[in-house]
Amino acid sequence: MPRVKCTIAYDGARFSGYQVQPNSRTVQEELEKALSVIHKGLDVKVTASGRTDAGVHAKGQVIHFDTPLAIPALRWPSALNSRLPEDIAVKQAEIVSESFHARFSAVGKEYRYKIYQEAVRDPFHRFYACHSPLELDQALMQKAARSLIGTYDFTSFCSAKTEVEDKVRTITKLEVIQHGKEMELQVAGSGFLYNMVRIIAGTLMEVGRGRIAPDCMPDILAGRDRSLAGKTAPAEGLYLWEVFY
């Protein structure tokens, strides 16, 4: 049976996250509803590279599904997009081997976190970037970010709710880029813990406000204590940018 790999984008503002859950609108549910229509009522399960929380967006989420239909890869985006809501789009599709797995075949991901710095909140940014009423010091934030690049135990940057025991992860890139009043954090790595990127973003913002010294990052890592890092940044600023295979 053919296996189809799709790269999708979605606006997470009106979703309760990616994964199917009772009485909630989710990305997975919308994808599987569209596939059921194409397959004339047959249930088709979708597997993603990972979950995203309520309000989190994706530019390059990857999914796969198996299908008995002989639809060419080039036709899958239009077939799905015509049945999907406007806040989800299939960007591209390809037929892959049965050994491909959207989650377990991934070797890394890149996330981006967007911040806008204005004294008064902008209603047009409210679903798509984190608001900081104070100007952030990009140089201090970049200095702190360098200390997080590498392989470390990221317990301090992981939600206390996680059940994962091994919290060692590798960050390969962490850049703080300024565009006028807008700032973007670009973070790539082999894998991420629950809320890890949002906690990193929240901590770097505290550095940018002068509340945490950039030289404290090694001590925060070594402490392996969630309370040592900053607050978890809001979901609306986070984008799953790309998945690497």
C-alpha cells in the first residue's frame, strides 16, 4: 500500500493543538476528515512528526498516511486542500517507502519564535507573535543563547509535567535576529522536550529585559531545576518551521 508524505502548514490560532482530542477542533481531526472524504468514508489515520499545542503554528509540519488509492504525488496537495479548512494547507507531497515514519525517521527540527516590541499591544499580532512592551537587548540574548548550543541535560528548560526521563538533547543552532521592532528566535536541534523552545524563549526574554544575566545560562543548565529558568513564553509566538530527515 502506498505511503504518502506531506509537508503541511497551519495557523494554530483556532485549533486546540495538533492531536485529536474529544470535543475540540484539532489539525489531525481536520486532516483525517478530508482523507475520509477522498477515500469515500474509509478511516485513514495520519501520523505527524510530533504534536503542537493549542495556538502553536506550523510552516513545515510533516505527516504520513497509507492509502489504497493510486493518486500521483503531485495531485495529493490539491485533492486535500480542496477539502481542508483555510487554516490548513498541504504544501507538497511525495510517495515514500513503507519504512518512512514522519516521527521516527526525523533527525532534527527547527522552530522559530516571534516577538514584537511595542509599548501598546497590536491586535493584529495577537495570534502570531508574543508581545513585549519593553525593548529587549538582542546582544545580551544572543550571548546567553550561545551557552545553550551543544548537548546538555535540559531539565531546567522542560515542563515539569513531562514523563520523559532522558532529558539530554542537542541544540545545533540558536540565533536571535532583530528586524526593527520584531525579533525572531531560530532554534534547531536533534529533538526537543515538552515546552522546551517556549521556556528557552521565555528565559532569553528575561535576559533581554536585564532580569537574568547571560552568564547564568551554564548554571541554569547545571542546576537541572525548572524553577531556575524563565517563564514559559506564550504559544502564539511559536512556529514549527522545518523537520529534517
